[in-house]
Amino acid sequence: MDVFVYGTLTEPERVAEVLDSYVFVGPATLDGLRLVEGRYPTLAPGGETAGRLLRTDEVDALDAYEDVDGGLYVRETVPLDAPSEYPDATAVYVGDPDRLDADATWPGSGSFADRVRSVLDERDVRVRLTPRDPV
């Protein structure tokens, strides 16, 4: 699975503590969500966020690291703009700003996960691979 990562999971040393098998596919940009700092980094509607595309089969380990079962982060899928040899979509983790003491608001009603999904469905939130500079 491909995952758009930002914050601590862009650091190879941190990823190696969480995953046994992974590869950084390349730099990527998340359009439609901006980085917000809190106890841990998270995302909020609007803007864009620079990060990396990470490929791994160890989704359970990532979910545990992001405390998905405890509701700290939710994992959602967004479209991926990339060449045809890539998947059509990628996962992204979004942290609950209330629990992370981050200055962000997710509009709508319902649970945090419901509000995130609603924003992603209503807006053109997507990840695009960032072209690398020629060497």
C-alpha cells in the first residue's frame, strides 16, 4: 500500500522503528489539506502539505503507530496523481486536532472520522507525486 506521510514518518530512522519493510517512493504533495502542528503533526482543510510517498505492506503497524483503534488518527484514502505504474489512490493519516492540541477545525457534524470523510468527499483532496529535479 502507498501512504502519504508527513511529519515524523518522513524520517527514515523513525519509519525503521515502526516498519520492517518499506520504501520511500518519492516526494509528494497533498493538495487540499495543510499541515498543523500540535502534540504531533496533523492536517486541516485547505492549502497543501509537502511530504513523501511511502510504500509498505505493514498497514497494521502503521495503524498501531498512529493509534487508529484508539481514535487518535484516522486512515483515509485519497486519489493519487501519478504515472500509470502507480496505484490510483493512496492512504493518508489525519489526527484529531482536539486530542492533539492542534489549532484546526474540521467542519460538519458527527464523529471526527465522519467529518474528515465528508471534507475529503466534498473537496478535491488528492496526492500528487512531486517531480524530482534532474541530477
